[in-house]
Amino acid sequence: MLFLLIGIAGVILKFLEIGPVAQFAWWVVLAPFGLTILWWAWADASGYNKNKQIKKMEDRTKERLRKQQEALGMLKKRR
């Protein structure tokens, strides 16, 4: 996501000819978009995204169970 934001900022700065980015070649300005594509391809192929989703779902389940147990009075209250 960081590469995507850098790429968008670079294109805007290049298009508006602001700062030193105006002097950069277009391939330098567009390179973060290529890096974004590579990152997403790697993340999908390696299972990185899926593992993060599974972890998030497990955390939600644990929190929901903890809240239910607390509502039923099954957890000891801490002092």
C-alpha cells in the first residue's frame, strides 16, 4: 500500500511539475506502481494475505467468546 501511495504522490508531483520530482524520468515516477504489483503478487502467492485474514478472524472469535463468558459471569473479575 505504501508503494501505491508513493506512486500516486509521484505522478501528481510530476504532472504538476512541483519540486525535484518534475525533473525525474517518467519510468522513475511510475516504478512504485510496478513494485506494488510485485508486492501484491508475492503476498497472494506466498499466502501472506490469507494468513493475516485467518489471524484476524481467530482474534475476533477469541474476543467474542471472552465477551460472552464475561456477560455470563464465567470469568473471574480481576482486582
